[in-house]
Amino acid sequence: MKSRGLCDLPCEARCRVKSLPVCPLLEGLGIHIGSELCIKHKSPWRGPVVVQTRGRREVAIDYAIASEFGIEELNSDDMP
């Protein structure tokens, strides 16, 4: 496991959220500390990052907010 930022991961990478920026909307979208996410799409030019939550919901997150996530990258053997 490596500690990186959400925007640093390639598409299809899986991660666990370790810290979040102050944004109350994230919890309403089902993203909180401990959530497991999969990067589905990264738009060019610092556009939104689309992540899939464990509940299979896809959420687009603004690059500025996504860059403030503290995450831990998961290997395939780290997944349940």
C-alpha cells in the first residue's frame, strides 16, 4: 500500500480514503473516511475526477477538491 493523492492515481486504481477536505457534500454522496473508491475517469486539463464508490455509485468530483483527498492505494490483494 502506498499513500498518494486521489488525482495522482491512474484510472481503475483502487484506494481507501484517509482524509477529506472540508466539503459537507462529500458525506451526502457516500464518501467519508474509510470509503473504498475506484478511479473511473480523469478529465484532462484538471477537469473532474470520476470515482466509483463501493455501492457502485459513480460520482464526479472537482479536481480542486479531489486533489485534497488523502488516500491509501490498495493492491488487488488488499481488497476483500
